[in-house]
Amino acid sequence: MTVLTCKCCGNHSTLIGNLDFNRSCIDRTGTRAFPASREAVPYHACGTCGFIFTNYMDGWTDDDFLKRIYNADYIKADPPLPGQFDVPVRERPAYQQGKYIASFFVDARQEIRILDFGSGGNPGPTGLALTDEGFSVTSYDPFRADTGLPEGIFELIVAIEVFEHVADLGRLGAFMKEHLSDNGLLWIQTMLHPNPPPPDVLTSWYIAPRNGHISIFTLPAITVLFRRYGINVVQTAIGLFGVKDLPRFPNRVFVRA
């Protein structure tokens, strides 16, 4: 039995099965986006925190990811919603997500800097919505050369459906520790899976190598990961957040006594 060290908590993780490299999230509709490949991607699960991951891409460079996953065919793995092709950017769901996020920080427009992490553009739809609402927004996407590495600290870092794409979690944690202000908020959106993982967890549509979904979190896994970097993860009715300390700027997420 293959045993690896968990990338989140450091305990033992065991092989739970292999998935075809060309498996994508959209396959759940009953029609495959790509033909079956000859590559088997192994996934492991931690017996302690439940984190599910593959080490198949651990040695890949950014160029490898661009060539093999985030290429011109990626839209087949992650297409727009039915009827959403050629929709203006300000009518897309990701833009509406940005408007939703903005609604929690309307009284802090002049006080905070926002980083759209994994933006998908410069700006992407979410960042554009925040900019339209009057916020100062920096876009960063490691697979877009036009964004560049961000400088300084940010009071709000938005990471929408990004963390599941990250292979190097140590690099991710160090990045957030460096760029999140001491009283800032990390807005996290990624699908959390149950802990312990059920025996058939690899049937989850979300675990899909061709989408780049290579790190699948549980609440304990993402909590213990970021705790190593001085960031506490809190699950709220609004969503999942990371904080070093509660924010001091006006917001509608947390209330200071």
C-alpha cells in the first residue's frame, strides 16, 4: 500500500484509487468532454484530517500546467452554464459573485485593498465587479503573465474556486501569510468534502484531474493547513473565511464587541 505524508496535517495518507487524467467535472452530465486517456492519476486520502490529493502534478512547472490543463481545450472541462455562451462579462455568474462580495464591505471602500487571487483575468469578472463597486483591486493569477506577483499586504483576499487547483500547499500558505494583513479577511470558496471520506469519494464529480482539481479539502484539513501559517479558518453562515485576527475595518461578516 502506498503511503504519503498529508500535505495539510502531516499524518499518513493512503492510496484510495486512480482516476483517468481526462476525467472532468462536466462528465457528470453523462457525456465525456474528453476521450479516455492512458494516464492513471492516483489520489490519496489522509486518515486524520480527510484531505484528498494527488501528487501526480507535484513536479510540474507552471508551463506544464498551461500546456496540459489550462490550455485552449480547458473550456471543454469547465464550460459556461447552459445558455451562458457569449454573455457579456457583467452578466456572468462570476461578476454577480463579485457584487455579492462587495455588499459585505460597502463601508470600507476607501480603507481596504483587495487581492483577487486566481483572478482568471486582469481583471477577471469577480475583480471587475469589485472595481465597479469602487474598490481598489489587484488581480493575480499564476497562469496569466499580465497579472504579475502582487506587492504589499491586502485587507481582503478573495479566492473563488482556486485552492482545489493548488499542488504546493506550503507555497500557498506562505503566500497568504505574507500578503494578508493582520486584521484582514481571506474569503475562501472551495467545495469541502466530508471527513472521514466515504469509501466511494472518488465518484465525486468535483474530483477531476482534467479540471486541475488536485487538492480536495475537508473543513479539518483546510483548518489545520492555514493554522500553520497563523491564519484561523472559520466557517460562517456566509461562507468560509481565514483571519489572523478579526478585521477592524467596517464589514458585514464579523462584528466586534
